[in-house]
Amino acid sequence: MTTPKLLYTIEQPHGMGELYFLWQKGESHSLLATTGTDATVAVHDRSGQLLERMKLQGLCGGMEWDQDGDYLAIITPNSNTVLLWECHANKRINIETGLREPPSCIAWAYGEPLLAVGTQKGNLALYNHHTTKRIPIIGKHTKKITCAAWNKDSILVLASEDKSLSINNSDGDTLRMISLRDAPNDLQFSEMKTDERVAGENTISLVVGKRTLYLYNLLNPENPIELAFQQRYGSIVSYKWYGDGYILIGFSAGFIIAISTHIKEVGEELFQVKNHKDNLTDVAVCNGMAASCGDGQLKLIAIWNNGEVSGSVMPAGGAERCAWSSDGRLLATAGRAYLNVYVTALPPLHAAYGTRVITLTSLTEATVYQCIAVAEPTPLATYTLPTEPSVIALGGSHVCCASGTLAWFYPLTGGAAARRQYPAPIEMITLAGEYAAALFQGRAMLHVIDQIDPSQPEKEAMLFPEPHMQGAKIVDIHLTSDFFIFVTDQGHVEYFGVEEWRSCARYRHACGLRRLHCDIGGARAALLDERRRLVVYCPAADHVAAVTRNVATDVRGIIWDICLSDRNVFIIYTDEAIETYYYAANSINGSHVDLVGTTPLMAGQIPLILFSGDVYCYANAGSVLKMALDSHNTGGLADADTEKRLANQRRHIEKLLLLRRFSEAWLFCDAVDEVELWRKMGEAAIADLNVEFAIRVYTRLSDVAMVWALEDASHIEDLSILCGMLCACVDKGDAAVRWLEG
């Protein structure tokens, strides 16, 4: 069980007493509106700072953000106007409803700023903020309208204390009236599961008499469904739709149940848990997680794991209400006079450099971990960032965070951050030594982070792509201590020497490229093109080798091994697995790539560093985990059962030969001592042009003719002739002819 990480607490934002809040809607928005007993509405930013406070004519009777998060509408029982706050202009507008009595509820339509206002006497007003047109409608209901909801097809539903439900169009015309057996509340729109899928929000749901859940399908109006629950659950406090037509319901006695709305399963309980001993006051749902408030506690629930409690916390002031921000990363809870906001999900921001990684561990906090030469990844330093970043980077001497067009560079040795502004919002940034490279809008900039020696002339920042790449857009970048490397959507691969300050190597691929993944020095680069093909490019030899994969799953990333003896090993990771490969730059088969093995990958894990068969992965909440690849796994080599042990050792020898770990393979061949395995190792050494090791193997096999042939070949310096001679040694005559003719 984990404890949610507290981001901030606001103490008494509205004095003592009840506290209510509402998150801004819209994916990129996260303002938080609060109100309470002091007759004001306050708006706070994502970090809890107060942006605006609005004095009302009485206690707040309701507030609602529009669907895009641009406008906040506020009503009070002491005024017949609606206060509208425009967040971008920080502007307040009082809207006359055209009705004499105070509003009782409000709801924004989808697609346009159309506000429905229900009143204490059952009347309705519609207000369009774009056109400022008002439509007052008298006598929609005979008593107070308690709640309203729109669907995405501009159908407006109103629920009233007169025990009825009205379905209306966007002009306020009544389409249908439905009588209920008791007073309704908590009106929502969603999609009910049916055998024949019909897109759209087709189901009205509401609580009737605090005891039953009423489901009304617009496509089947003659057969509404009313679900009753066990008396011991208590009254319905709150409910939320989630997933594919499921509903999570919280009851006052502390019970939480989940039901399906599929017509064959309707009302069937998927799970039932009692999460709170005495009482429950609220539930919230977001992205497979749920939260509940009760007994002063906030609990996190895994709704796809039968409602199991995955986290719990006792907030300051208790917990009576809870809700997630629209991006699902922040969970707010309100108690008596206290507002607490917790981080429940972080954007997966991370970077690696050498043996270290940096991850975002809170919204404005990044942690550097040491991964190699320690038993487990160890935090080295934590940096408090000036803003919530969209990009983070790590170099040999700096940490960088970027948001929008601004980047901050923190020295690893400590000290103040250097700030730099770029011409456009930063999409990616990479560091190495004293240099930084940033990618923005299809262009890249290379520059010095700090001018170390004032006596040396400053190198001007360099913009790419260069003029000869007319119309090309840079899609990915990489920076090493020696090279700035980038690829374009037209297939260019460019190596720019940071010391020489000029281009050092160029390659043009057959089609546009999407991604670039280089080893630690830039000597090998894996390229993913727009046709989803992978090749390994070696600039020193100016040739490419195709990577043949057995599966067609999307490539999420590629990591090269940073261990010097395993520098030709790399991994490709997908959503489900890690594939280990070996790049043979020179062999009797030409340059090629071999698949070594596959390792399952847990959901949410992202490989960052590969070192001698150990992978260091980003995990939940910015932590770093170490895992061993199956391709390097040594399990079962000392099994007590002789047959199993020998079988495991044979398989392990095959993997070692694919990894070109010939010295280790020798030890296991010596233990198994089978002529066939010795010959296989000798042929593998010959194929890899490791003549000296092959001589050792065939000496062990007492194959005098092969040893003499290999000793003659060991003096050949020309690569083509050497490959031809070695092909002849292993009876590959056709290949030998091709090498010698070439």
C-alpha cells in the first residue's frame, strides 16, 4: 500500500466550516476554484497559488466550468444574476437571466458557451456567451430545479423537486417529461452498454430518493431501469461512470460497489467492498483508479482489481470531498477548512547520461539516481524546479528542465541555474559536456551552456538543418561529447563535430526517418524510418545493417549497452517486451544483427540504461528499478538435476555465442564437454573473425588441419581476403568466392 504524495495544503482558504472545490475542465487546464462560508470564490493555480478572489452577494449556490475551461459560472441564492469569470482575460461579467428569482443550478453545453440556468421556482434560462442571447422559459417545472446536465448532442435534461425529469433541446423546447416516484439528484449523462453499439451519450442516470439509481436510455424510452440496493449499504452518497458502461457507487454506510449497465448484466455487482468503517462522503474515478472519502480518510482504490485499497492517507482537516484534475495527475480533497492536493500520477519525464538517470519525482521536483556500481539505483540529488517541466535532460555536468520556450540549466556541483530562452517551445533537449542541443518546430540549436574560459572566443549558437537540406525538418537529435547528431523527415543523418564545429559525416536514407538512438559515443546509431523499418548505421564504415524483427509491435525505444565489452549489444523495447540484439559490424556474413532473446516488460516500465545485461527502468512515481535480461540470465546453471543442468548450460552457451562472450562460453563448454558444442563455438569465433580464439578451440579439439589454416589466415590484413579464407575454412565456398572477387 502506498501513500499519495502531498503537493500542497491550503489552510482555511474560506475560513472555518464547509469547503467546496471544482477543477477546471479541459486537458491542458488545472485551475482549482474553491468556495466556503466567507461568501467568496477563490481560484488557485496548479501549485496552489491564489490567482483571483471574487466576493459574492451571499454564499455560493453553485459553480461550473465550461467544457473548454475558459469560463467559470457562479450563482448565489441572494441574486438573480450569474457571475461569469473569464480566466484568460481575468474579467468578471454579471449576466442577467431575464428571470426574477435566484438560480438554483447551472450547466454548460458542449461545443459552445451555452449556459442553462435553472431557478428556485422551476423556470429555465438559456444564455449564449458568444451571442449574448438570452432565452427565459417560464414554467418548465412547478418546483425548484435541482440539477441539470447536457449531453454532446445538445440534449438538456433537468431534474426538479416536483419529482419529474424534463428532456429538452438546445432552444429549451420540451421533448419529453418523465415522472419519478421521489425527489431526484446527481443527474449525469453517459453511454449504457448495449448489444448493438450506438455511439454517443444515450443514457440519463440519477439518484431517486437517495436510495435507488434510475437509468433512462434515450434509445429505449419506454423501459427505464430503477436499481435498488441492500438496506445495509445506506443511502447513495455519490456515483461515477467509468470504463465501458460501468458505474461505481458509494454508500453512506461505507460500502462501495461497482455495477455493469449491459442489458444482460444490468444491476449485477462486479465487486462490493466496505472501505470505511462508519461513513462514506464521496467517491471519484479517473483512469482505472478511484478514490473515496470517509471517516476523515482518503483512500485510493484499484477498480480493475476488485476495489482493493492501493493507498490511504489522513489529510489535515479530514476528507469529505475528492476529485481528480482533468489530466488525472492531481487529486484534491477538502475537509473542514483545509484543502489538500496530492500527486497521483506524474508525466513520465526522464533522461539518462552515462551511469545516471534523472526522473520527475513530483510536479516541480527532479531526482538524479546513480545506477551502476551500486546494489540498487540510489538517489544522489533532488532539484526543486521553477515550474512544472515538459522536458528534462541530464548531462555530465548539468541538469536541465524546460517548459515552453524557457530552459533552466543547473550545475551538478550546485549553484544557481542559468536560464535560456529559445525561439519556439522546446520539444526535446539533450546535454553532453559543456554543450546543449534543443529541438523545436523541426529545427535544432546547438550551443555552449556556460562560457567556461572568458579568454576564449565564444562559439555562436548553431541552428540546424543546414542550407543543403532544403525543406527538411529535424525529427530527432542526440548529443555526445564529440558529436551532435540529428535525423530529418527526408532521410538525412548528420554528424556535426562539436570541437571542429563542422560536419563530420553524412548519410542519406532511402526514406524519411522518425527516430534516432545512438550508443554512448555516437559510433553506432539505430534508425527507425517512416516505413517502421530499423537499421543500424555505422558512420566510421559508412554502412547500414538491417534489423529483422520477429514481431510487428511498435518500437517504443532502443537502448545501447554502455559496458565497453558489450558495446555492440542493444535492446528494442515495446509495450510488452524487451528484445536483445547483437550488432556484428564485421563478420564472414557481412555486417548484420542477431536476435539474442526476449524479456517480458511490466506495464509502466521504461528502460533507460543497459549495462552488461542489467536494465534500469523508469517506474511509477519517478522511481528507478533494476531488472536482468533473460538473454543474460544465469538461472538454472547449477540445478541439482543433472539433465536439467546440462540442458540449461547448453542453452546458455548458445546465448553466450550470440553475445560473442567467447571466454564465458569456453568455461561452460569445458563443463559440458561435448564435441558438437566445441565445434559450434569454434565456427562462431571464425564467423566473428576472432581467429585467435578459434585457434584455441580447434587446438582443444586436436584439429591440426584447421589450426594450420587459421594460423595462415591470422596474418592476413585485408578484410575481404580474410573473410574469404575463413569462409573456405567452414566450407562456405560460394561466400568465399564472393569475398575474394569483391
